[in-house]
Amino acid sequence: MRSVWSLLFGVGLIGIAVGSQNSLLGIRASIEGFSNQQIGFIMSAYFFGFMVGSANTIKAINHVGHVRVFAALTALLSITILLHSLNIHVISWTILRFLTGLAVSGIWVVSESWLNQSANNQNRGSLISIYMMVINLGMTSGQLMLSVSEPQSFVLYSLISVIVSIAAIPILMSSITAPKITECQSISLMQLFKLTPAGTVGIFITGMVNAITLGMGAVFASKLGMSIVEISYYIAAILMGGVLLQWPLGKLSDVTDRRVVTAIVALSAAIVAIISMQMTVKYYSLLVMLAFVFGGLSLTLYSLFNALANDFLNESQVMSASGGLLIIKGLGATLGPLFVSFIMDIFGLAGFYLTLATLCLLISLFCFYRVIFYKIKPGHSTNFNIQPVTPINRFDK
């Protein structure tokens, strides 16, 4: 923790900015009369940029280091946030969301490669969970900013931009150094899949789930008839759930088979999503409670799968794998908003939670499949707290 405190502080502020901006733009798009497809397209542009940024950030880190890349990307993010308020149009917002996604993904690549190089298999699940707790706590706090001013005003955009600019200060001024840049072994997405099938498939589908939840959640809430304040509390409940369950589930995954933990968590999230389909704005309090539980389960999945994937990597593979995993997440996240907007046009607002329930169920079934048919060899520990080895040495088919 002492070696990464400045990084965690910085990503916490980025979380505030990302959380408030996602909801702000979703609400503003609904106010401006954008269709479901237009909003889905705009939100998908963010995650397409996320995927592109993930693919190229590693090269930048190798060239100039973690700290300079973090500083440059926070500057880009600060600029794009301000530009959103100057021209309210589908095309301009699509371009800006692409650039925003590129900047945010790069920041996450820097952060996660930094953390994974500072961790080992005995504490990785806990450390990544703390990292995700900080981000989700920041995103939760960001929802409260929505009540500061009207969505149509310039105030919120400028305030978010200022917060992003502050995020780089502790990292630039801290005496704590980033990990040394060592020889980085390139890993293709296919190689990553062969090393950790459950990790890569899980992160892909989790990317879809998180993008739908956080990218389209405010749109769903707005169309359901919630007020601005109600929407902010609804999204905050989702994120706060993620804050509170990250560490205990991450800790649990450090002492048992992570695949079992993720399977049960995903199945539970699917059940909560099915129950939420029956709710209307008339049952607002119950809907918020269910959102809290769903967020606690679904937002924890990424850190669990991230830790699972990194269990099979050696030190020279970590940095390249961090970018690869975020590319996979970005690909899923790009498809998520487009997919749910199509389903919502067919099934109405119920399609929002119907899609989330289906995706979480797919995650659970795949993890249970891996647990049942890929047994841990006798003599190995029943948990994942071991030195990275290839799956072919870990499991009997």
C-alpha cells in the first residue's frame, strides 16, 4: 500500500470524474432527445476508444514510463470533458467519447500494470480489490456532483475537468517511484486466452455488463421516470455496492478457487437482475436496494477475473497482459451498449435487466464448466495462491 498510495489517490479522483461524466452525458442525451440507438452508439464509441487505448498504452509506457503517460492521459481526459459542453451533437459527442475512452483506458493500463507488478499471487486479489474499491468509491462520489448544477450548464463539465487535472498532482510530486520498466514479453490475445480461458472470457462478458450498467444505467433510469436526484442515488447505489463487496470477495478468492467464487457471484447477480426486471419507479426504494446488491456483485467480477488471469503470468508478461485484458474488456464494453439498446427497443425498459441477467448467467455457466471439467491435479493447493504456471500443467482435461 505504501508503494502505490499516490496511484490509488489519483485513480480515485479519476473515478469521480468518470462516474459523474458517464451519468451526466446519459441524462443530457435523454434531455436532448437522442434515441436509444444514438445513445448506445455514443456510449459504444467510448468503449471503442477504450479498446484502442488499451492496445497502444504499453508502447508509450515502454518509451517514457508510467508517470509521464499517466500525466499526458489525464491532460487529454481533462480537455475532452470540457469540449463535450461546447457542441451538443451525436457526431461530435461520438468523437469526444472515443477520445475520452482512449484516455481512461490508458490510465487504467498504467494503474493495473503498476499494481500487478507490485503484487504477488498471495495478495493480488486483495490489492486489485482495494484498487477497484477506490475507483468505485470515486465513481459513487461522482454521482453526488450531479446535484451541484443543471445538466445543461457548463458548471459540471468544468468541475469534472478540474478534478481530472488534480489527479495527476500526487503522482507527479510523490517521491515514490513507479515499477522499473523491464523486458516485456509480448502476448497475443489468442495466447492470453490459452493461458487463462476463464479469465479472458469472463473479462469480455464482464466488460459488456459493466458498460451496460454504468454507460446505460442513467439512460434506463431517466426513461423509467426518475428525477435527476433519484438517478444520482440509483447509480450511486450500484457503485457503493461495488465498493463494499470488492475486498471481502477478493480476499475470499485469495484462499479458494477463484473460478468457484466468480461462478457463484455471477449467478447471484443474474438472479438479482431477474428480480429487478419486475420493478417500476413506483417501487423506487426497493429498486435502489436491488441496484446496490447487483452493483456489489457485478462490479466485483472484473477484479476477480483480473486476478485469475494474472495467476498464470510471469513478471515479463504482466504489462503486456494488462493491455490485452483491457482490450478484451473494451471489446465487450463496445458491444454492450449497442446490444442493450437493440434489446430495449424490442422488449422495452425490461430489456435493460433482461440483458444483464442473461450475460451474468453466461459468465456463471462458463465458470462452472471450467470448474467441473478442468480439475486441479492432486497435490496442488485448492486455491490459486501459487507461482504462475501454464494451465496445461495445472489441470487435467
